[in-house]
Amino acid sequence: MPHPVVVELAGAQYYRIEHEHPVTLLGYMAVLEGNAPGPRLADRLAEATGLPDGAFRTVREHAELDGGHLDDLHRVLDELAPAPARQTAVSVSALHTANLLTRLFLSLATDPGGHP
């Protein structure tokens, strides 16, 4: 079962795409792509939690691949030049994403193997 905050994080993107505008997904992407994990984070998480290395495969992949993605995303936003209301929606999506990720990481720090 996925962590409830992960469900909320994914669900928020579906909602925003369907009910606001697809461009809002770029706010979510900006947070994730703009904050690539450090190269040793997956190892540190596996050691701290006791979970198998395979549980952190995605973290490892993002650490290796995400270096320049934020610049690419900024270029896309510049080319799209969304209207001010849509720019605000992208920003709100980014802030909501950052909030949910913070909640997720705090929850995992409190109880690495469980759900709240």
C-alpha cells in the first residue's frame, strides 16, 4: 500500500490537471526536478531505515539523472508563457507539492516502516 501522503500527492496532480489546467503539473515537476536528491541519499536512507536497497531505486535514479532538468523546465515555462492566473496555479501547485513532500518526509522520519 502506498503511503497516504503519496496518494494525496498524486491525487492532487490528477485533480489540478482535470479541474484547473494541465500546466499546473509543471509546479509539481519544478519541486521534484529542482531538488534532486544527493548522490549518497539512497544509501543513507537504506541504512537509517533498514529497508532494502531496492526500496530506494527511484531515489538513486533521480540523483543521477535530474541535474539539469530544472533549467529545461524553466525554458518550457518561458516558451509557454502562461497567463498570470495560470502562473499562479503553477506556483500554488509547487507550494502544495513542497508541503506534501515535507509531510511525507517527516512522517517517514518518525516511523520509517509505517504509515501515519
